[in-house]
Amino acid sequence: MKNNFRVCILFLCFASNIFAQTSKNNTSLLQFVFTSDAHYGITRSAFHGATNVDAHLVNAAMVDKINSLAQLTLPTDSGVNQGQRVGPIDFIVEGGDIANRMEGPVQPAAKSWEQFEQDYLKGIKLTDHTGQSASFYIVPGNHDISNAIGFYRPMVPTTDPSSMINIYNLMMQPAIPKTIETFHYPEDRINYSKDLGGIHFMFINLWPDSVERIWMENDLKKIPTTIPVILVTHDQPVCEAKHFDNPDEKRGINGQDKFEDLLVEKYKDGSTASTDGGKTDIEQLGLVAFLKSHPNIKAYFHGNSNYNEYYVYRGPNNDIDLNVFRVDSPMKGKYSSKDERKLSFQLVSINTNTGAMTVRECLWDTDPTNPDQPIQWGTVKTVSLK
């Protein structure tokens, strides 16, 4: 009788553990970290009491704070999972400009990628809801692409596509990995999608221009229109004129027109890039038309012009509403480069049952005299993906 009782107790304990594990794995919570513009190869003027601090040290310090996330408690802010322990982080998104453009004393892109790999790909220790290592999703930035194809100001070396090649091989998983000899931009663009927690994530090469939208259109045909879509790319919806292809093909990349030829689409709003705010209304109207034809695109995440901001993109004619999330840079933040207490990245929490998505600012250096100061919660926004 005693033996039967013990067997029953052991069975109940085993069943309880299985149920708990199953409940854990079937969670309706999807979480990811979003950061951008690591800019390896340059220095910060001030960081933790030192001057001219290398990007390798700054990014490594931020990674340490990212690794501390899981043990923190979310604020009571009416957002997803408020007041609960952060817990598992399913993936990390890097929004581009891993390597700074190789002008002046900036190191080659190959060295920058090595440092990124050490700090992020090997340094982040977070785990997802199944207990596996958090995944990485990376898009290229304008500096990564310029390093691969050249720039109108001198670079040393003239080109180094290392960060682009490594992003391509890691994210696109070609049967035969690209090499310096076989990588050719713009034919080898980095665009891919992932279905995560019932949400379709599209990772876009720099900005969704007219050529990129052909790939996007074909990709969206594979999913029902009821599935919410999130776009992740480097450039903001109000794109930069200088990133487009020079309309004068014979001139290409040159210091007079100042086009960088990063996008395949030719610039239509003028004949020069007008780097101080050239108009891009025609280009944006193409994007707006695409967004209108795909109303299940519910959110847009980007870096490039870096500071923490949650805003609504309305287009040149003020006739569309798209929730946009801009993220800070550890090296080139508009505000945090001058005041390190404003340094931040974002934690995104999604209730995959209700479609509620909360984006929280993670201020990771609020007391530069005390590097061990825990993350402080900053601004927050919750939107619906339904």
C-alpha cells in the first residue's frame, strides 16, 4: 500500500512538473530587445568618467545591462505584463550601422564586426521562453553599406564589405556563404521575414524603397491579411535623400551631388542629394501607397537618427497613421551623445493573445559614477497590433 502511495505521489509530482513546463513554453508573451547604431570604430567623448572611450567598451557595458533585464520587475504602467518579472527575452534586434564608416582614423569594418561578434553575439546571455539562447535579427545600416561599396570622401581601406557579408551570411543563410569575392551589392540585399508569436516580422534592407517593396509584396502574399506585420529597418519613414541612387547614372557617387547610392531606387525629387534635408515626398508617397494596400502593417522600428521616440508617421499628405518606434544609439545618440544619462535601448513586450504591444525605454546609465546602477524605466507606449 505504501509503495502504491509513493508511486502516486511521484506520478503527481512528475505530472505537475510537466504541466508547469508546458505552461511556461506555451506563454502568450513575446519579448525582444531593440537597439541600433553600435558604430564600432569611433569613440564617445565621455563615458563613466573617462574621455574618448572606444565603442567596444561602451557597447560591452550596454550588453552587461541587457543581460540584467530578465531579473528586473516591469513598472506598473498599464503596459503588457506590468508589475511582473521581465523573465525570458526571445530575441535581440540590431538596427544597423554596426561598423562606422571608415573615414579618417576609423578602423576597418572587419575589426568592427569582430568586436560586435564578441560583445553581442557571444556576450548576450539571455534565454527565450523555451530556455534556448535568445536569437539575433540584424539589418544593415548606411555605414555598413557605404563601407561595402565606397563613399565620396576618402576611406581606408577604400572598401571593406565585412559587416555586410557577415550580416548577410548570418541572416540570409545562403547555401554557399558569401565572400569578399562573391558578395555584390545591391544584388545581395539583406531582406528576410520571421513568423514569431503569430506576428510577421519583416527585416528590410535600409529602407522600403520601390525595389524592396517588390520583395515585400511577394513575401506578404504568403500570409493571411489578418496576421499583424511589424517592419524593422535602419532608416526612418521620412527617408534621407542622400541614401537614394544618383539620378545621373554617369556621375554615381561623387562629392558634388552627394548621393550615396545605398538604395536601388533613383532619387526623383531633384538632381542633388541636398544633404541638409533634401525633400523625399515622391519617394515617401510610394511607401504610403504600399502601406495603405497592406493595413495589417501595424508598426515600424528604426534607428539612423537616434534618440528614443514613439511617434505616428502620417506621410507627406497626412493621410496615414503608422506607429513608429525610434531607438537611441550607444555612440551617436542625438541627446545621449552629449548626456550619457539619456543612453537607452528598448524592451518590447507583446501579448500575442490580445495583440497589445508595449515598448519601454531602458535607461541604462543614469548614474555614470556608479556603473552598477540598475536599469531605470523611461517612457512607455502601448499600441494594438490587431
